[in-house]
Amino acid sequence: MITNTELERKGNQYPNHIVSYEKNIDTLHFKTENGVCLQLTIVRDSILRFRYATSFNFENDFSYAISKFAKTGYNYLDIKETKELYIVTTSKVICRIFKSNMKIKLFDALDNTLISQDEIGFHWDESYEFGGNVVKMSKVSHDGESYYGLGDKADHLNLKGKRFENWVSDSFAYGKYTDPLYKAIPFYTGLHHGKSYGMFFDNTFKSHFDFAQERKNVTSYWALGGEMNYYFIYGPNMNDVVSKFTDLTGKPHQLPAMWSLGYHQCKWSYYPESKVKEITSKFRALSIPCDAIYLDIDYMEGFRCFTWNKDYFPDPKRMVKELADDGFKTIVIIDPGIKIDPEYDIFNEALEKDYFCKRADGPYMKGKVWPGACYFPDFTNKNVRSWWADLFKELVEDIGVKGVWNDMNEPAVMEVPGKTFPDDVRHDYDGNPCSHRKAHNIYGMQMARATYQGLKKFAYPKRPFVITRAAYAGTQRYSSTWTGDNVASWEHLWIANVQAQRMSLSGYSFVGSDIGGFAEQPNGELFTRWIQLGVFHPFCRTHSSGDHGDQEPWMFGDEVTGIVKSFIELRYQLLPYLYTAFWQYLNDGVPVLKSLVLYDQDDIQTHYRTDEFIYGNHILVCPILEPNSRGRRMYIPRGNWYNYWTQDYIIGGKEIWVDADLDRMPIFIKEGSIIPKYPIQQYVDEKDFDEITLEVRYKLGKEESLLYDDAHDGYDYTKGRYSLSKFNLTGKTNELIIQQHTTGTFKTPYISFKLKFIGLPFEISKIEVDNVEIDLESLNCTTHNMELIVDKTFSEIHIR
Ligand code: GLC
């Protein structure tokens, strides 16, 4: 029975009988009688790509999302043909392709569980207006199936029962459920019967996803043009799905410089120079750690990109240097709109080189943004990207700016319907000329890419830092991101938490929100609760719009200042832990933030959880999301945990009440973990220290922890100059053993570890470090807690 109005319109066409099959290296080609072609590529044993053409010929195969470094190749491939179907088997999946209608069924190759099956499957509707097709896919939604991912949607973490649109949009003061927002990441993970798989619909046109909303048993997706082109990524573990998707669309091209993981202070706008200095000096006077200060659009001359307002900033190079001497990295905003001004060299140059986007009939794409009427570079043109990259020479190489913030790159246009370019605007699309219908969702991504190229070139030998508002799948390769113009409300604190987790499930870890809210003003309580969440987000920046009062940590009275300071300090103490989590993200594609479902998909309790998440591998965090709270109920996932504040030991797998007055938020540390902590610094690498702390929490059993370190900036680490310690902890009733194995040639500046043991269940009678007995009298020892300083090169510590 056809009921899906959007999907099942009258003009729908469907593949019919398969009449031919050919295999060409890793790709199988099927054709139907009515001219439908299916190209099935075995990308990896666990990743299959399905691509459909409706009238024999495919488009040029080109994607901005897929990384050229993505892993490919399979271990096993077998193809069988029966009367009714083709059976394609890899070591991970079995794919059945039905001859009568080209429908697909996918199974786990190990135990034959049915993972995904076409409902109607591929079908399409010809578009007379634009040419091409509206391409559609419908799959069966299985019993108890849950869905996650899809970028920055401001909705419940589990997408089941909802419908969404992907169309990158400037969404000032959006709300819970506003859709679409700033990102288009057409990727989701499905989970049913304990098994998880991913679907990446790599199509940049406006797309829609319906997760069993319109029809209870159907999940469908469709796009207003382009090809039906999707990747099926098999787990069955959700961590593997997310990490494979991250690998497919690319990991960041280098580790973030450690300073970029510090605290960032921003506002629209800090100017003139004296105001900037007043802010930075106050951070130092109050000893509130901070690494980055931002200049919003008012630093420019009439909002012309790559210019300075010399009344406000008479000598930017001097200022940037003075700030740098005080530990502050200067980050400046750069928008895509170039002011139409014949006196403006960048405008003239782009005009002369023919780098601006044009309308279908030839005129330039003219739109209003901050500077007034603007033209817009076509970042989908390679030459435009190189030109744009070179524009950063002065800012980065000469003036010393350390990071660039790309905004309004949806692209946002003011005072027009749709708040962006009209559909007919033309783009190069790297040699695949097209309209804005196809290029819209990747415009911001390509701008961030061009900016990244500039920073990479001119910041060298330091690492580049870029932040972007708009993004398509894969943008994580070039840039960090934030969640756009949110609001200072409790609802938005909830949204920020969900968005950061959802982005992490969508391959994008380096994410944060405008702490405190961009629009309107938080009270001290909301600001405090937001900072508490924000210090556990990979990107940690306070930002607000200038017209709603000030939002620096000291603006809400002494109590708030004190609490905010202590949480920013906690972020700085945990920097080695966060840096290690980033290293894992770059290596394995495992996100820094892990929603509980990612952490333990077998525990059904996690499938509808949104508030709690795991930070790195071992820290469980749950923000306080309501005013006047003295605590909250939260779910403690399976495993055993220590309350960070009280060290109380909690057995997980249940919901509990956790006390959390304004100066605390619920934080739990996994038993058996080894958490590295730096001494508090005012900015990254402010101090040389010869010792770092390792917090060791006893566990009966085994647990592995990692500590990654390197020079915190630059590229030496890619040549082996890093230090990676793997700690294996083994706890027995009367014993605790820690073994360390280190690789890499980097010599850390610290030479010893101060180990703090928590929760030891036995009285210590003997400690040996690398078989040498330690004098117990010399230690700071209470009954169950103890501190021990050891050479950082130790191999084994044995306590009994
Ligand atoms: C946009 C950005 C915001 C910025 C403002 C002025 O609204 O999202 O972060 O402060 O423009 O540049």
C-alpha cells in the first residue's frame, strides 16, 4: 500500500528485471531491461557502495566528501548467481541482489543476521524543471531499530520517528527542532538486534531523511537531484561504523595544536585594541587560563576581508605579538562576501581573474552581507581556492594571526528569500559545472578548505587552525566547527550537548557551541552550567553577540567567577587526556565524545539517552540542564565508576541521583583507568614542568589507558617524534600492577610521574618499581589512597 506522499508521487519509476551483469575489478555492474544501472563497488569487506543510473550513463564520478586517504581493499569476494538473485559475499557482509526488481538485502556474513533490506528500494521521479531526477531510496525499518548521526540536528539523539532536511542554512537563534541548520552530513547509523550499520548518502543536493516517521516500518532518503549514491558501512559494532565513516570521509589532516584545545574567548566584537588588551589582561590578572582571543568583523575596514580598521587597530602586527608574548593566540574572522568596491584590491583582483560566482545568464551573484553588496568567490574552483589561500600570507605570515574563523559560509545572504544564493547560480565544482542546487551544501566546506590551505602554507612549520560554521560530510579534514548562533537559554544548553555528540557520531569531533549562548544573555547560573559542559567539548569557546551585555567569566559575580575558573582549570589539567583522545581520533577515527549508545550498544538503556556521554575513554560526564538544581538523576552505564568529587564507588547499569550544587557537575571516572593531568597553566606550554600526575583508580581486573604526547605543535610527530605510553593495569584482591610500554622518540619535558592511587582495597605492605623496593615511610599514604613519584620511564609498578 503506497502512502508516502513525498516519496511515492505518481511519476515514480522503478528498476525492472536485471538483464545483464559484469564484473570489473572491484565493481559489479548490473543493468535492467528499462535501462537502470547499478554499480556495486566493494570498497572494503565491510563497506559497499551502491550507485544507480536511470538511463544507462552515470555522471562523472566525483565527491568532495570521500577522502583520498580512505582505506580500500577487501580480503574476500565471492559472487554467485542463482535463478532469482546474485549473491555477493565478502568476509563481513552478504549482499543479495534480486533479479526481478534490483532490490537489495544485506546480511552479516558471520551469522546471517539480516541487517538492511530495501523496501521499495531505489526509485526516482524525473525532474522536468531541472533535468535529471529526484532520486529516492526506501529501506525497511526493523523492529526496535534506532538511528543516530546526521550532523547538527537540534533534536533527540535517537532520530527514530523523525524527518529531516539537509540544506546548509544560516539559522540565527534557532530552536529545538529547527531544521535544517548549518551542516549537511547525510550519514546515519542504524542499530537493531544488537548490530549496527551506517548509511552515507553522498549526494550534495538538498536531501531528506525520514526515519520511520511517515510509515512505521520504512526509513527513506531522497535528494532533489544527482545520483542515488550511498555507502553501506557494516559494524556490527557502532564504534567501527563511526570510525569507518570517519576514515571514508577523512580524519583531520593533522593533530590540532595543543593550544587550540585550550579555552577561547570571543565576542562580537572586541575592539579597539585597548578593549582587546583589557580583556586579555583581566584573564591574566584573575589567573583564568585562556589561549585564544578572537577578532570579529569589526576589526576590518568596512567589513572588507583581509583589511584592518586602522583607527581601532593601528598596528596589528605589534598587537598580535604583544598578545602572543602574553600567551594569547589571535584568531580573526573571514567571511566569503567580498565588498563590491572598485577601490578594494581583492575585489578588483577577483573580478579580473573571473573568480566570482555568476548567475545562470551571466551577471555576477550579488548579495548583501555585512559590508553591503558583495560578490562571492567560487570556492569550488581550484584556482580560486589557491588564490584565496595566498591571501592569508600577510595575516598569518607577517602579522602572526594563529587561526581563522570562517563564518556566513552557508553562504548566508541577507534580506532575500531563502537567505542564500538562488538556485541558478553557477559553480565550477572542480570541473563538473553545476548550479547552486548541487554546490550549496559544499560551498562552506570548500571555503574552509581554501582557508585551511592558506593557514597550512603560511603557519608552517606550525599547525593550522580553522573554524567553520557551514559543513558537509568530510569537512573535519580541514577545520574545527561550532554550532552557530544559539541562544542563552536552558533549552540551548540541552541542544549544545546533543549537537556536540551528534556531530561526533557523524565523523566530526572538533566541535563546540557558543558557551553561554550567542543571542540574549545568560544569568550566572546558566553561564556556569554551560562552562561546565563546554570544558568537556573538544572545542571550548565563549562567544556572544555584542548587543546583549558582556559574557566574560568575571561578569557574573565572584561566586561564578570562582567556579568558572576552577572548571577552565580542570580543562587545562586534563589537556594531556584530551590530546590523547584527539590522537586516537586521528588514528582510529574514534570520536572524542562518545554517546552512551556508542559506548555500550548492547545495553538497551543507552539507546534513548541524550544527556550523559563519555569524554575520551574513561570519563563519564552529565551536564546539569535545569535551573536551581542541586543535582540530577542520570544513567551510569555498565561497568564500575568513581565519583570524581567524592571518590565514591558506583556500580553502573542503573539510574542514580547525583548531587551537583552549582560548583559541581556530575563527573565519574572509570575504574582501572589512568588519567593524566598537567599542573594548571594560564596557557598551553606556559610552564616547563618536570612532573605530571597520573590518577590511578583501582579495579579488580584489567584496564588499558593511553598517554600520547609530542611537541604540541609542528609536524615532528609525523616523523616518529612522539611519545605514546600504554598502561596496563591489573588489580587483584591484594595487589595492583601497572605496566608501561612506550613507543616513539619524543623526549617529554617532564621526567617523572606523580601517581595518585585511589580506591585501593588493601593495606599496602610493599611497593616495587621495576623490582626495586620503595621505602613506605617516605610516601604520602592514607589507608586507601597513596601518592608515589616515579621516573616516567618505569616499566612495572607492583603494589601489595
Ligand atoms: C554570525 C556568526 C557569529 C558572528 C556574527 C558577526 O552571526 O554566527 O558568530 O559573531 O556573525 O560576525
